[in-house]
Amino acid sequence: FVVYRVPYKKNYKEKISSGKHFHNVLCLSEAKGMDIKMKRYMNAALLYAVLAMAGGVFYREFTKFTGFTAKTTLSVIHTHYFMLGMAVFLLLLLLEKNFSFTGPKTGRILAVYHTGLNLTVLMLAVRGILQVLGTPLSSSINAAISGVAGIGHILLGTGLVLLLLQIRRFMEK
């Protein structure tokens, strides 16, 4: 992914090595050296953007198909994936580029974060589909859905706090 390509010039290498060239600021290509960590953050952001759009389309089409007009938890899948998925990983990409905060524990922390986010959204989808279909829930099934969603939120919050602590630790160095 190249944001800006500089035409070949005689003093091109001098400009690049000076660090004052536009290309050094915005280029995320292999020429600049986007490492595997940054690629993973970008791929995660892209995946969550696609999932957010799919969630929004599913909400719109499923409620339209069933003629459902009331409020449902399907409506928030789109925003959960955009903000807690795509936006967070784009911010992590920028932070990694500037501070190189990714350490040996980051993979485990992100696994907790991904699990929490996807578990939360899965339970939003389950509850939303049941709401749209008008399926009556027993109190135990309702509690189970809420409990699993709560576990997802706990994992998501834990992953976020651990990630912020790791970023702070690397910024202090």
C-alpha cells in the first residue's frame, strides 16, 4: 500500500536519508519497511471493517425481510465492529509505527481482545436474531446469553486495559 510515490530524481537518496521528505511520513510500503506487526494490525482493521459492513447489511436486510420495526441488538453490531475493531486496530497501527510498543506479550493480549470482541458481537447477533424472530426465551436461556455476553465484555475490557498498560510502558522508555 503506497500512499505517495516520488518520481525518480538525482538527489532522491539524499532527500530520503534526510528524513524531511513527504515519502518518509506517509509511506506504508515495503520500500519504507512496513514490518509484520504493522501488517497484522492493518489486516485486523480491514477484517473488522468488512465484518462491520456485513453486520450492518445483515441487520438492514434481515429486519426488512421479516418486517421487524422495533429496536434490536442487531443494530449495534455494525458500530461495535467499526469502533472496537477497525478503529482500535488503525490506532494500534499508528502507535506501532511511532512507538514500536509491540512486545512478546502483545499476541496473548490481542488474543484476549479479539476473543472478547467476537464473543460480545456473537451474543449481540444471537440475541438480535431471536428478538427479530420473536422467539420467547426462558429465563435460563436469557441468563445464558447475558452471561456469555458479559464474559465477552470482561475479556474485551481486560484486553483493552492490558493493551493500554503495555503502550504506556513502552512510551515511558
